[in-house]
Amino acid sequence: REELAAALRDIQAASPDGGLAMREGGKALYEAQIRSACGVDMTVQEIRAYLKNAVQKCQTAYSALYMEMEAALKTVRDWPSYGDFKTAGEALAYLREQLAQDYPDVGEIVYEVRQVPDSMKENFSPAAYLNAHIAGEPELIYLNGNYEDSLFPTLAHEGFYGHMAQNRLFRNTNPPAIRQLMHYIGYTEGWATYVQYNVWKYAKQDETGRKLLHLRQLNDEYLGLQQCLLELGVHYDGWDRSRFWRECKNLFGEISQEDANILYNQFIELPTYFLYYYFNARLFQDMADDAQSRLGEAFEPVTFHRVILETGPVSMNILRQQVEEYIDSALGESGEEPKAA
């Protein structure tokens, strides 16, 4: 073990500035990785155009809500809390109860909240879900430290109605065993991020408080979408660290070169990581917005979300087909004519 540790420390894995774009065949590899991870049949240029449009929609929504809430913003020192929860268990129980109005029932789930071991805390995320592979064992939510209000959206991502509910509801359909071998991380993480972005609606707040939390969510979404565009700049356009730093300053204002390098290193290390979280989350949100726009009063959030969750991990193209079938069926039952998208 000591010899292995010493050998690993001696490895010098130099990665050139410019990411995959600077390697032979790197651009083609990156596009293939995006298709695999995100489950889309789109070119990089099509994805870039989609992301820029999503950024514009996010900016427009933020500006409109900011103007509406400008007076309220002047009277608050801190963002409102999601609720007076003392523990992660309390927050998860509340999430399950409140989100049930818009998400399908997942049945009984036995789960536990555990602390991340001290030896893993430094390199562990704020929270994580670990599904039970053995019958009778509880589902696990690991928490890295004490519960804080800022972790409420993260618990929605990992628990209700993110990964834990997502996994359980699909298993309730008794899928063929082969489906357990299929991995579509864009579906999995995109869904959980979509849930996380919509959790402001269920906060223990009055309407003003929820709108302020919505404002913060829009800002988070904007940053995530911009990070997707930055990733494309590194791995497809071949930006070096100097170009990357300039782009970051244009987007975010003052940022040190050291902080920009930290972010750059994340892009280098994890191609497609930001895309399958934030790009895919936007794909889910657009499907929901499109279904609601076309169906009007016939749109049922529980039914829409059941279609997605019972379809299970698939490419986004197949998922879109399932959603289209749901829309066509709902239009047929309501007797309404299709509306313009």
C-alpha cells in the first residue's frame, strides 16, 4: 500500500492548456463525450446556441423579478430561510410532504441520514445519496457536517424529489434487469438539479420570501449556464488560462487569477461535468415549460413528473418522445386544440 501511494505521488500527469481541444482528435472526443453524458444528439454549436438562449431567458426572468422585488430587497439584510429546520431529517420530511403536491407518490422509503466520516470530509461534497443495493437495507443520505439552511436545496437534489425518490420510483416499475446496467448521468443529475432549482416554491415563507428565494435560484442557474459556456470554451475552443481569466472577468467581474485557475483546473479534470448538471437541468425545465404552455389547465405536474420518473434513465431524445406522448394524450382527453409552443 505504501509503495502504491509513493508511486501515485510520483505521477506527473501534465494536461495542456486548452483541454481536449489541444489533443489530437480531442474535439471529436469531446463531442462524443457530450452525446454520451448528456444524452443529446446535438453538435457543440447547437448546444452553445441553446445555452446562450437559456442565459438570455434567465437574465430576462431575473430582471423582471428583481424590479418587482426591488423594494423588498432594500429592507432585508440576508436571504430568507427555507424553514426553521434543525436537522437534515426534519428538512427531508418536510420536502417529502410538500413536494407531494406536484410529484408522484414514491411509496414507503426507509432511509437514514449519516455523517460523512472525518477522513473523507475534506474531499466530500456537502451531501450525497447512496442507494441500497441489498434488500432490506436503508437508503442513505450522507451529510458533510451539521445541517444548515443553505443545504435545503441540496437535500432536495439528493433526497426528495431528487436522486432518492427518482431511484425508488423507477425501481417501483420493476424494470428489466438490463436497465440497471444503463447509465445516463445527464438524465440523473439533470433531473435532480431541476428539482433543486424549483424547491424555492415550497419554502416555509410567505409569497415575498419565496420570490426572494426564486431570485437567488435564478442567479444560481445563470451562473451554472455560464459555466457550461466556459467549459465549451476550454474543451472545444481551446482557451488557455489567460483567455479563460479574461472571459471570467467579463462574466463575473473581479476574480483573481488564482480563483480562475482553480475553476479552469476543474474544467480540465472533468469534461462534461458542468453540462450534465446545468445544461440537462435546463432541458428538463424547458420540457416542463413547454408542456404547461401547450396544455394550459390540462397540465398536471404530478402526471408530467410521473412520466419522466417512470421512464427512468434514458437519453433526452427518448425522454422527449415520452413527454410528447403525454402531451398528445392530455390534449386528446381535454378536447383542446394544440397551442403554439
